[in-house]
Amino acid sequence: MPAKKTAIKRKSKSIPQDVKGLKKVKVFHKSHGKEPGQVLVLGQGDVGQLGQGEDVMQRKKPSLVSLPEKIVQVTAGGMHTVCLSDTGNVYTFGCNDEGALGRDLTLGSEMVPGKVALDERVVQVSAGDSHTAALTDDGSVYIWGNFRDNNGVIGLLEGLKPSTVPVKVPLMEPVMKIASGNDHLVLLTVDGNLYSSGTGEQGQLGRVPEVFSDRGARRGLEWLLVPQLVPVKGKVHFIDAFCGAYFTFAVSKDGDIYGFGLNNYHQLGLDDIKPHFFPIKLERFKRLTDSWMEFSGGQHHTVCLDAEGQVYSLGRAEYGRLGLGKEAEETSEPRLVKGMEAVSSVECGVAVSFAVTREGSLYAWGMGTNLQLGTGEEDDEWSPVKITGKQLENRAVLMASSGGQHTVILTKDDQES
């Protein structure tokens, strides 16, 4: 049974009632999409997450999606897909059971891309199991859908109240990057602060003690759902943030890596297997390099990228998700993934991993059950394999994102061919 919600007195500092005071800026972050391209999809699509209509339930190889505009970012939720156009419009398709598409639907329209009604220009999108978020060019954030915990629906910004249309997140600081886990959202502000909202059962919010993690206990659900500051000891200025399914990484201006959330397979790089409910400095990463560029987390594993273009993995090893070969075992130590040219970005699905190279190739490894790896087969891959296909001929891959059963790829025409 859901915990009984207790009324709490709102304080304007943590739960602002009016965000008109938000200072006007044009936000920028290196994660914002820049190069326009075409969208390819593969994997399972029984609820429309491939965006190719009611007759297409799976794709073994990358297949082109028809969209009315050029796309600069793609992201896969659990069973839905989000695309951001070069003009700042958001298109969605797939499962809409809890409003994750953010738009009005007619019968079958969830199976093909449709535009979300947002008047502002969007510069970045993120998605989880049942929610989608959009960051606008002035640092505002909109969210739609629903967060869930182990007992079911918890709501979005208000307890037990999902939203099928975009609603503005109340925050007095302009945001420059957003990141989504399965059921939590992290917001990085221009001033270098970190805010979080959503489910906190595994510590993924970084600000809710374990005693309050079950629906906020006596504080109520709104304490979880309305974004609030993640506390860090000392003066720390964050420049980047990344989410796994149930955990979060943040990078400071000084190059320190902080993590919090689920660590049951050492996916945070810590030797224990307990959840961490507040940020902890992860010294193990700093010992390897001062220049970590990206982190991406699946359900129980992490893949990370350094400035040299080298990929490392840690956490759970089953099904090949670490890319370290068949003899690989669960590890808290980031280990080098071999067999690829220099990499520009990394991405994880539930039990799969991807790497986009600087030359525009895409490598995949991990569980093959849902045809997400693009090999055309359902076999697991224990080391990186290059994804090929007719639609990838004469195209360079810009980015990739993986959901529960599908993968979405952004490509551009290869100018050298």
C-alpha cells in the first residue's frame, strides 16, 4: 500500500511557487545536439517504439524512420523514443500507457512519430521508463509522463499525479543539462549545482536518507518529486552529470567524480554492494585519469569514456555487457574495453553497451535477446562488434541510445563517399 501522504508546509526556497524570477540566459552544454541527421532504429517494437507503424514489430538491422525534420538528438526510454529536431521541436513514439509521449493520440498514432506541443525551443531531451524531459534554450525544464517505484505510480511533480502533457519544473536556477534514469531525473544548473527528483529507493536522488526513501515517509511524495538540491560536502562546482538505471554520476570542475545510488554489482566503482544515498567521491576513477568525458549506466553496469577515446566498463558481467570477453567477472575496477578505434561517446541499455567512434562507426556488445545489437541474431556478444547494415552504408553514426528492447541511432550522410 502506498505510504500515507502527510501535508507539508511549502517553502519558496525549495519548492518555488512562481518561476518568473528565473534569470534569462541562453544555456549551452557540450551534450546538446549540434549535427543534424537521420534516425535509424532496430530491436523489438511491439508498442511502437520503432516508429514505423503498426505492421513493424521488430527490426534485425538498422532501419530508417520517417520524420518531418532533421534530428540533432535521439534518446530511448524504456519502451518509447524521443527525437529532437534542429529547430527545437520534440517528436515521440512508442508506449504511452503513462503519458511518456506527451501528446494527444488517435488510434495507432503512437506507432509513428508525432510532435509534442511545446512553444519554447528545446535544446536537449532525456527519457526514462515512463517519463520524458525537455530542456529549453533559456534553461527551463519541462517534464511529462510518470515516475514509478517498487509499489507502482508515485506521480511526476505532485504525488500520484502523472501528466500526459508537458509541465514546467519549478526551479529558480537555469539548467544547462538534464539526465534521466529509469525513474529519476537529474538537473545540472548553469551555476554548477545538482538537483534531483523522482524515485529515491536505491539512493539515486543523492539527497534522501534511506529512512525516507520509501515514498518520502512522513515527509510525503512531494519531497521526492519536486527537484531539490543534492548536498555535497565543501564547495563543489559540477560541470556534468549522467544517470544509470538506478544510480547517478556527477563530474566536478576539479575533475572529481561523485556517485550515488545502487551499487549491488559495484556499478559505482565501490567495493561494497550497498546503496549510497548521498554523493561519495569515487577516488578509483581519479586514479585512472583526470579527464573522464562520459559515463553511461545500464541496470547493473557502467561504461565510461576518457579524453583519449578509450572505453572502460565495470559492474555486472553476465551476458557480455562489460565487453571484456567470456571470462570476464563482476568488477568494481574500471577495465579497458579493447577492439575499437578512438571513441567519441558511450551508451548503455539494460544489459547492452554501445560506443560511437570518432570516425562514425558504431560498436555494440551485451545481451542479444531483443535484437538490439544490430548483428541480426539473438546471440550475446562478449566483446565489441561493429554494427553494419544497408542503412549504415555511406553514413556516419553521430550518437546512439538504447531502451528496454530497442536501439535508436542518429546518423549523417558520409561526405567523403
